[in-house]
Amino acid sequence: MLNKTAKSHSLFSMFMFLLVLNFSLSQVDELKLLLSFKSSINDPSGFLSNWNPPTPLCLWHGISCNNFSRVKVIDLAEKNISGTISSSVFLLSKMDTINLSKNKLSGEISSELVFSSSLRYLNLSHNYLTGVISNCSILLEILDLEDNMFSGKIPPQIGVCSNLKVLNLGGNYLVGRIPSSISNIRSLQILILAANDLIGQIPCALSKMKTLKRIHLGYNNLSGEIPQELVDIVSLNYLDLAFNNLSGQIPTSLGNLSNLQYLYLFNNKLTGLLPRSISGLKKLIELDLSQNYLFGEIPELISELQSLEILHLFSNDFTGKIPNSLASLPRLQVVSFLSNSLTGEIPSSICNISSIEVLDLADNYLSGIIPPCLGNFSKYLTILDLQMNSFHGTILEMFGEDCRLRNLNFNDNKLQGSLPRSLANCRNLEMMDIGGNKLNGTFPYWLETLPELQVLVLRSNKLRGVLQSYKTIHPFPKLRILDLANNEFTGPLPKGIIKNMKAIMNLSEQQSSLQYMHDRYYTYYLSLTVKGFYIELPLLTTFTSMDLSNNNFHGEIPNVIGKLSSLRGLNLSHNSLNGHIPMSMGNLTSLEWLDLSSNKLTGQIPDQLKDMTFLAFLNLSYNQLTGPIPQGKQFSTFENGSYKGNLALCDFPLSKSCNNNGRKQSSPSFLKEADDSETKISFGWKVVLTGYGCGLIVGVIIGYVTFRNGEPKCKDKRQQPPSAILEEADELETESSFSWKGVLIGYGCGLIFGVVIGYVALKTDILGPVRAEPGIDFIILSVMALLGCTGC
């Protein structure tokens, strides 16, 4: 009995010894594998500083162990590490999770991944990994390689990963077709292949994957029709096929996907009517069918989508009226019908949608008046875009004190009257564009109190009066785009407004985030005259410009304009501005286009304008500028058209050159300008006038004498009988011929005297020194003689 007890104790002791020995050896192996992994990466932030043998493995940063102190998790997400991923990390026998996402890792994934016996979660997304997609281990459940630089085709062996629940290969450079073998992963719930270069049709075999909940195939080059078989994936709640080349009609069977919440089919080539079966998507939250070729009316059955929050149908060819049934959607937040062919009026029932945030009906054929309720029907409304329609009438006082509008765009309609003062209630307003209408009255100075206003466009209306700042201490504190072109404003340029545009004076302080102005579901676009062209462009938060062209402003350009150092575009053309171009304009070092054409500006072009190193467009034409054109830097890129209509300008690129004193010289033929002494042209006219005077005096004297000696006897024919008149007709020829002889004698004498006197004056220094020039004598004497004879 004692022997048996002793033997059992001996066996137990041996087992424990082997267990401890195995554990010790395993920890030694894990230590070596982890140190090998560490040696392949760079750690500038020092996060892995305690990865050293004296510290127990389970206490290393980013390491988690199981109950047996074996490494189970490596989590180094967002630790700014770089380098390559050593294959040793996939040999850790108890490893369950590896998360190295959002770092700067590069290189390829080792083929050792397929041999991992325990790995279930692998996230290497948002790095710079390259190469082809490796085969995965059979136990892997989540594989996330999104946003790397993988290339090649998706391997057909992907179907072997039968336990995958999430497969994310989006945002890479994968090519080829989607392998049908992917349908063998029957446990897959999320499939993300978006933002690659995949081609071909969507495999019908996807319908075998009954557990799929999300399909992301957008932003590829897939073609063909949407498979009807997708209706078999009854668990599907998210379908993204946007930005492909899909064609044909929207399958009516999609209406049977009763669990679908998000449907994105935008930017394809889909045609046909919006299927009535879409009303079966009772759980649908977002529907985006924009930028296709869909037509017909928007069905009233859309009212069945009681969960709908986002409705994007823009850039299609829908016709008919806006459906009244929209008013029955209690959760609707965004409605965008931009760029269709909708007609009729805005139904007043739309004001019953109290939850709406964005209403975009731009670029249609809508007409009638703007319903007064639009100004305050929703306390959440931030975007109201009705531009490019045919709305008429006045804008009523419809904006309440709880107005939350950020963007108001009524551009290019037929609105009349003045702007309602209730707009001052919209304290969050960032952009207001009511250009291209028939508004009248004076400038709405009360807008300068809006603290967030960045863009104000009132161009192409009938606004008039003097533009000036009123009682506001700091008017327009954030304004950076001001467009008042094509109105009837008068008076001087608004110095009071210009000197307070702080946002344009130091925008560089805010340039840490170069981004477009946008709402969650709306991007701000604006039409402006940029570098001589009227274009539409998405609005950057750092874009700045001022356009006061085509008005009746007069006076000088104020020096304070030089403080707008962040201004990128300035257009003051087609006014009546006079005086000099201020030298302070040289401080506008961010300026990209400058148009001062068609004014009455005088003086020289300031040399300081050469400091505008970003200037790509310059128009100073049709002014009264004089002297040399600045040379060098950006001015060497401008052509003659920039200076057309300024007759006293000289130097490159014009053919007229300037002398050393900066005054014009004629071209090499004969019309060169002199310096401080009188020019040859002015001297030539002295000679002509000399000859003209002499010829006039002599010609008149001789002509008078000859005419006096043969003076005809003039009679009043109205008091003579017809016979007497006939008798005098015979004498008329004699007398008139005699008088013409006198004239001819005078003409000849004038010619001789004009040439002689002019030639003497030209060849002597009687009228001052002259620098003779070949060919000038003949031209001046000819003109002089001709005028002298005419004087005679």
C-alpha cells in the first residue's frame, strides 16, 4: 500500500516537473518570438520600452495573457509604430487576437499566417501594407485589412476561411472579379470589398450567404444588373452598391428585403421608374438613388417608409410634382431633389415635416411663391436651397427668432422686393446667396450684425444706394466672400466694411484645417467670377474673394484694402473709380486674381504689385494708366490684354518701350517719345502751324485782290422776273470762273510759301533744337503744305 502511495506521489511530482518545464520552455519561446517581432518595428513614442526580459511578459505594454500566463492578445493600435510585421508573431501558439491597426506598418504579410493554430481576430487596417492577400487560417473569424495598399486579385482560396464572420478588404488596390468561392463562407455576416478596382458582375452566388447582414461593394467598377437573387438574403440590413457602372432597372424584388435599413445605389447608370415595391422597405432609414437616370414621378407610396430619415433622389430626371405624402414621414430629416425636372409649386403640406434639417429643391422647374411657412416650420432646419427655379414674388417676413438656418440659397429665381429684416434672426447663418433675382432697395446693412456670416452673395439684382457700414461696431466679423456685382450701387467703395473684415486679414491663423464647408448630407457650392470666368465650385473654408464689379462706385480705392492679406480674388472692374492704384495693394500676397479694368484709374502701376507672387490673372485694361509696366516675377507672365486701352503705358509685354526716365518712346519707325524736351511730334506740329499761318496770310491777300478786281454784282433773284434771271445765267459762267482763278492763285502761293517757310524752320534752330531723322522731313512738309494751301 505504501509502495503504491509512494509511486503515485512520484508520478505526480514527475508530471508537475514536466508541466513546469514545459511552461518555462514555452515562456522562453514566446519571449524570443516577441523580441523578434519588436526588432522589426520602430517605436518613436517608446510605447514598447518595457519589452525587456526582466519584466514578465504579461506585464508588457499591449500584451494580455490567458489564465496560464500564455500570450493571448497583442493590441498596439494607434501607437505610431512603423516597420514590418515579423512572421514570428503568427507562431505564438495561444495567440487569439492581434490588433496593429492605424499605424505606419509596411511590407507584406507573412505566409505563416495560414499556419496560426489559434488566431481568431486579425486587424491590420489603416497601414501601408503591400503585396497580395494571403490565405488565412481556418479558425480566423475576423479579418480586417482595410485601407492598405494590397494589390492583385482576391484569392479563390478565400472560401476556405469557413469560420469568417467579418471580411474587410476595402480601400486597397484589388483588381479582377469577385470570386464566387466567397459564397462558401456561410457564416459571413459582414462583407466589405468597397473602394477597390474590382470589375465584372455581382456574383449571384452571394445569395447563398444567408447570414449576411451588410454588403459593401461601392466605389468599384462593377457592371451589369443588380442580381434579383439578392432578395434571398433575408437578414440583409445594409446594401451599398454605389459608385459603380451598374445598369438596368432597380429590381422590384428589393422591396422584399424587409430588414433593409440602408440602401445606397447612387452614382450608377440605373434607369427606369422608381419601383412601387420599394414601399415594402418598412425599416428603411436611408435611401440614396441619386446620380442615375431614373425618371417618372416620385410615387406617393413613399409615405409607407415610416422609418425614413434620409431621402436622396437628386441628379435624376424625375418629373411631376413634389409628393404631398412626404408630410406623413415623421422622422424625415434630409430631402434632396436637386437637379431633376420637377414642376409646380412647393406643397404647403411640406411644412408639416417638423423634423427636417436639409431641404434641397434646387435646379428644377418649380414655380409660384415661396411658402411663408418655410422660414419657421422646423426648428431643426439648417439648409434651405431653392436656387435655379422660377419662384417669384417677395420674400416674406418668415424667419422666426428660433431660426437655425446655416445656408440660405435663393439664387437665380425671379424674386422681387427687398430682403426681409427677419433674416437678422438667423444668427447661425453662414452663407446667404440671393443673387440673380430682381431685388431692389438699398443694401441690407442690418446683415452686418450676423456673427457667423461667411458668404454673402447679392450679385445681379437691382440694389442701389451708397454702401456703408452703419451702427455696428464690428460689422461682418467672419465675412470672407462678398459678391455685390452687377447692381446699381453708387458712392465710394465701402471703406467702413473693408477695414472690419477681420476674417480676410488673418485667415492664416485658421488654416490648420483646410476643408470644404459642408453639412453632414450637403456640400456648399457657390458660383463666382474667378479669373475672368463665372464658374461653380465647392466651397473651401479658406476661400476668400470680393467682387464689387459692374456698379457705379466712384472715388479712389482706399488704402485700407491692403490689410486684406488673405484675400485670394478682387474684382472692382466696370465702375468709375479714379486716382492711383494704392501701393498698399502689394500687401495682398495671397491674391490670385485682380481685375480693375474699365475704370478711370491714373498714374503708374505700383512696383509693389510684384510682391503678389500667387497672382495668376491680372486685368488693368481700359483705364488711364501711364508709365512703365513693372517687370519680373508674376508680371512676366501677363500678356497685352491685361493692359489694353491704356495708351500711355509702355514696356513689356507692349511693343512700346520706355526711356531711362520712364517715359514712352515711339517705335523704331519714326514715332519715338522724347525726354523732358518737346517731342518730335509736337515740334513737327510747330512747323506745320508755321507753314499753315504763312500760307493762310499770303493766300488770303492774293485771293482777296483778284476777287476784288472782278467782283460779281449779286442781286436778289426773288425780286427779279423770270426773264431777268435767265438773262443773268449767261453772265454767271464768266464771273464765277474769274473768282475761281483768284482762289487757284491763292492756293498756289500758299503751297509755295508753306513749303519754303516750313523747310527753313525745320532745317534751322529757329523753333528750338531738332534731332533730324530720315523720312520725317518729307512727311511733315507734306502735311504742312497741304494745311497751308487749305488755309489759303
